[in-house]
Amino acid sequence: MKSLITLKKKESGQALVEFALILPILLLLIVAVIDFGWLFMAKIRVTNAAREAVRYYAVHKDTGSTESAVETKLKTIAKDSLDFVDNADLSVDASFPAGQKVSVNVTASVAPLTKLFFSTDVTISSEAYMRVEYD
């Protein structure tokens, strides 16, 4: 009976040691999920910015404005959609229709929340096409 009590006392820190061994792996996994979620949200926002910009051009007929004025408007629309990015390096390339459709390419440089997996900014781009709805 006495040997069972001494065995029980020898295992008193086992759970703490196991937790200490698993904790770094668990924290690394949590940080990876958070970083991936942040960059995935950035990809969705960039895609939405491209879609909003191309929709604006496809619906509004800017006959009096030049291509540079329309590109400035598209950049404004895209910048408003990317309000989560501070000082985003944003470029909007718009191809204006010679016939049927217009395309807008939005590129943004996004800083990850933690610099653990990505040491530099991640460049995310998205291109959207839409048929022009005016004559």
C-alpha cells in the first residue's frame, strides 16, 4: 500500500511538464491561423475593391473625363474599400473598353499582423472584368 502512495507522489508534475511541451506548438498554430485569416481577409477586400471599381466604370458613362480622371476615381473607390490597410501601396490598372468589357487590376501591399511567417509585406492583387452597360 505504501508503494502506491510513493508512486502517486512521483507523478505530481507530469501534467505541468506535458503542458509546457505542448504550449509552444499550440501558440505557433494559433498565430499561424490568425496571420492566415488576416491575409485571407485582405485578399477578399482587394477582390471587392477591384469589383467595385470595375462596376463603377461599367455603369457610369464618363464621356467628359479623360482616362486619367477615371483611373483617379477608381483608385479612390479601391482605397475606400481597403481602409484596413494603413499606407497601402495601391495601384489600379484599368483597361478601357474598345468594345465590350472593361477590366480593373488592383494590387495592394499588406503587412501581416505578426512577422513570424512573413518577414516582409505580402503583395495581393485581384483583377475584375465587367461588361460595359452603356452605349
